[in-house]
Amino acid sequence: MTALSSDTFPPGFLWGTSIGAHQSEGNNLASDWWALETAADSPIAQPSGDAVDGYHRWNEDLELAAGAGMHDFRFGIEWSRIEPADGRLSVANVQHYRRIVQRADELGLRPLPTLHHFTLPMWFSRSGGWRRPDAIDRFLRYVDAVAPVLECGVERIETINEPNIVAVLAAGATDLSAGLPVPDRQISAVMLELHDATRQHLKRNHPSVLTGWGVSVQDYQPDPDAQSLVADYVHPRDEVFLQASRGDDWVGVQAYTRGRIKNSDGHAQVYLTPGATLTQTGWESYPDALGGAVRRAARVVGDVPIIVTENGIATADDDERIRFTTQALQALRAAMDDGVDVRGYLHWSLLDNYEWGRWEPTFGLVAVDRATFARHPKPSLAWLGALAPTPG
Ligand code: BGC
């Protein structure tokens, strides 16, 4: 495989990083995750607290990304900041996200906001969350509230981050290392309906915004005697969500590892390769998964272009991050050479940030001192930025 350069991917290919609101902003006080983390009997090992103070330091983060040569910046808009109490909108927080979009634009970064990334306003969650009969309507009201953000330079929007994981978490899953449990059926159905309603709503009100969502896609690799079991295994876990992308302008693929599947008495069971090198999250370090994930996604979504909206590795060793990402990008390029229509790559993550209950896994291109919040770029930031293709 040839070495990577800024010519590896075509002009106009999206190139940048991803972060999420709750994981970076800090003090997300009105959210259900905050309530869960701070409850007296919390099952969450470590709370997010100030996170990495992204709520105040967003400009520094944008400048770091732009300064490294990135062209695209995926970040989260937090519903619980826009509507901290039922029906009470925060105009100041709408303006906050609007400033991020405007500044990104000034710096030559295309902002790609995500509307929902796991967290919900506490008032909404406490009253049934996605199981509320008016859940979709209430989400669309939030989408209306952020119109001023979308109207000042947003080209693309991700409606929901990993709807399949939202439904998996709703099924009560905590340890995902032994493969994904079957997603909660009701929540899966709500996610599908929510996405469809949101994209139609956006198309009506913001016709130029390109809509998509980011599906968690693993590279499933069945043993020879498990081939016939894969279709049923994969369908509820990601395929049904990829199928629903057929009406979108693009689909986000978020890929980290592979899932090897064995035949266990006629049932598909995910297993770890014996002796595999594991990352800090306990996943097999398997960079080629990105190639497998986009190839399978492409077979499902047909001619909808793919954007890799997340890919990366939790490691304390930045050289390992560069090695892993090199191989992942080579696998991505090989899939494109075989005809897979990929239009961009957004690395998870710009920053070492809050990893849902834990601080130890570090996915960032930039380290953050958690006492001072000072940002310390790792060599991988400049390395990845230097591979940015020519802007389109
Ligand atoms: C999520 C991120 C998370 C990352 C690494 C994705 O599932 O969207 O929030 O930090 O994976 O675990």
C-alpha cells in the first residue's frame, strides 16, 4: 500500500474531526446524563464534571483544528442547553452555537452539527424520553429553536448520533465488549421515525442543508460455519438503520473495530480474536475495520454517499494512533478504489474527552490537562491535518 499524502483522497473530500457536546462541554446540568452521573447511587464510575470545558474553550478548539489544516468540524448541539426546562428556550445558548458556526466558517472549517448525541434534557427523559407519545413533535420543536444556528452557514447536519446505540442502551446494555445486544425494538422504531420526520422537517425549512445520520457500523466477519447467521444478526443492529438512510443526502459511518462471529449452537455470537491487541476501550485494535464497514454499508445504502463521521483509537501512545489511522485510511482508500462512494473522513476525536463514564480512554489528537484545561496537541494532529485533500 502506498504512503499517504494530501493526494490520497480527492479534492473536496471532507477532512476533519468530530466531538460531541456532553463529552467536551462540561457542566451539562440540565441533561439526563448529568443527573445519572451525579445521583447518590450512580452506576457511572466517573462523572463528566467540567468535561474539557469545551463550552468556554470552543474557539481555541476551532483554531487548533483549522490551524492543523482541517476543513471540517463535527460538533454537537445540546438539546438540554437549548431547552433546559419544558418549553423554556435559552436564546443565549442558541446564540452560543451560532457563534461556533460563524467562527468555524471564518476559519475555513465547514461546521457539521449533530442534533442528538445520547443525552436528553432531564425533563424530557424523566417524563418518558423517546417513549413519550409526543417525542418526535418535541424534538422537532427543538430543531425549530436552533434554526438561527442552521441558517448561518451549516451545509450538512447529522440528525442522530448512532441511533442503533441509542436503542442498544435503551435495552439496558452496559458492557458492549461481547458484541451488541439486540437493540430495543420500540426505541429502534422511534429512531427510524424520528430521523425521517427530522429530515423532512429540515428539507421543508432549510432546503439547502444536506441531511444524514451517523450509524455505528462494525466490520462483522463470520466464521465459515456462521455465514448463514450473519444476516439476521446484523439486521436489527445496524442494517435497518442503514436502509433508512436511502432517502438521505449522505450517510455517516462510525467504525472502530470488527466483530468476529461464531456459530454457537445455531446462534451468532461475537467473539474476540484470541491474543488480539486490545485498545483502552477493550476493543480489538483492527484498523482495517474501516474498509469492511464502508464496504458493507455501501451494499446497503446503494448510491447514497458515505462520510466517515467517526473513526479512531483509544490509546495512550500517539505513535500507535498514527499507525492505526494510517492503516484505517489505507483500507478506506482501497474500498474507494473498489467503487465505494466515500466523500469524507472525520476523526474521533479532536480532544481527549469524557468517554461515557470513564476518563481513561484517550481518543484525542489533542491532550487536555484536566486541572487547567490547557490543550496540548499531539503529533497526530499535525500529521492528520497535513493529509487534508485540496478543498473542493
Ligand atoms: C460515540 C462517541 C464515543 C466513541 C468512542 C461512538 O460510539 O459516538 O460518543 O466516544 O464512539 O467510544
